[in-house]
Amino acid sequence: MSKMTPMDFPLNWQIVRFTEVTTFTKKPKDLRYSEYNEVPFVPEAFNC
């Protein structure tokens, strides 16, 4: 898979550092995914 360039994104998107738009955390040890119907997921292909 080739790396995405800014030209590949929709016109209204902008490139920002991940830490500027969200807080990255690790999964708490007591969190059980089986307790939820859905779990958010971002594929690695979106890492730029």
C-alpha cells in the first residue's frame, strides 16, 4: 500500500497532529470489551 499524500484527502480535510485533536490513552486493565455491543476502531491505514 502506498502512503497517502495531502492530495488524496477531501478538500475540507486538514492534516494535524493526532495529539492536537484527541487524547491518546491505553486501555484500562479492568475494561472488558465484551460488555459493549460496538467498540470504535481506526485502521492503521489512516496513520499518516
